[in-house]
Amino acid sequence: MKRRMGVTRKQDEAINSEQILALLETGEHYWKLAADAQERRGIANIMAFVVIGYGASLRGEEVPLASIKGLNEFWKETRSRGLLMVTLRGKFKGEDNLRWHLVPIVDVTSSGIQVRKWVRRLLFIRCHVDGVEEGPLFVNEAGKQARLSDYNSDFQMFITQARERHPKVFSSKVEVEDDNLRRSLRRGSTTQAHNNGVPAPTIELINRWRKKEAAKGAEPGLAMRQVSALDTTLRSRGSNSEWLSAKRPWLVYQQMEREKRVNIPIW
């Protein structure tokens, strides 16, 4: 619980990897039953949001910054390396200017979360059904860049369905309303990383946190670009880490830059 100026606020519940898998299985179930591309779009929106938000430990408002052009730019290059380069364009906490950022996530995490599959499905809809080659990956009904609020109710609907299909995975003490796209994915990803033995400095860098002693008990953010310092601390694929477990994924960008295959700005 958080108390500010006499107001008590309940924090979003963390969602763990087992629950993510249950959610994705539910999405897969309804994907196969979907009658048309519009139904599948709704499913892919939520599932792609979930795997990106959880896989990269992003705040909910950061996920809709994913870019079609950037994803396509790196799609083939990264597939052979077993990772997906999520490209984000926008303003992030701790920064003042509009920037490009590259965030690598493994195609499939050690617990079996299939990141590339769901991103591919949504990307296909945006490129081949909508016929666009650039712009935001996530859009609302008006075709404008989506906000997390556009998807939160549908996310909770899928959580409800997943609880019915996989009752043993979810706690009966947690209300569906406690799971939200704003922070549940990020909190769950962070908790999973702690449980898997990811070093605290690595978690702080990925989440863009200052050390507690420097933050004086608060949780101010570091600039997104400082996450690039993580290169030398990333674990090799096959470890128990849910995060970025491909081997030194930032080198993918560096190699592409040397070979002149990158034509979008970064940092």
C-alpha cells in the first residue's frame, strides 16, 4: 500500500511466469477459435503487450512505444540469434527528449514464454492487414498510438478466463482488479528475476533504478539509455534468468552498426 497526502493506494499485484504461461495458453485457445482478423487483432494486442512488458520489465506506459519500422529492421538479423529486438520510440521516465531505444528479449524464455510468436502475429496484422510499414505497433480503434488504458479491461478479461482454465496457478486471495498492465508485468518480472538469482545491480539497471541509498528510499528512474551498460552483465541463453538471457545481445546492434545495416537513430 502507498500513502500520499492522506490517500491510500493499493499497488498492482505482481504476475509470475506460470500465470503468464496460463494467460498465453488462454490467448492461444481463443486465437484458434477466432472467426476473423479483427478478433485475432484483439487477442494479439493483449498477448504481445504482455510478453513485451514482462520480457523487458517495462512500465505499462512504455510498451505502446514499440515501433513497426524498428521491429522490421532487426527482425531477420536477430531471429538467427534467438532474440527479438524491441524498438521503442518516445519519452521515458528520467529523460527529456524523444529517443529511439533498442531492448533485446529472447524469443522464448527459459520458462517457455514465447515472445517472438505473439509479436510476430501482431506485426503481421499491422503490416499485412492494415498495410502499414511504420508507426506504432499498438494502436487504438481510431488507428492512433494506443495507451495502456485502451487494453487494461481486455487484459483483465483474459486474466479472468485464465483463472477459470488454470485455477491452481492463481491465488484465490488476489482479485482480478489487482492485476493491471501499468505495473503487474514489471513487478512480476522483477520478482522472477530476484527468485532466479539475477544480481541486484543487473535488476536495478534494467529497471532504471538508482541504488536505494542514493534514492533516499524512493524509486526515481535512471535514463533508459543507461541500460546499455548492462551488456557485460547479461547471462548466456539457457540460464535460469527470465530476462534478456541471450548472450550479450547488445553486441547484435554493434555488429549491425559496423556492417552499416542500421538506418534508424538510437540514443
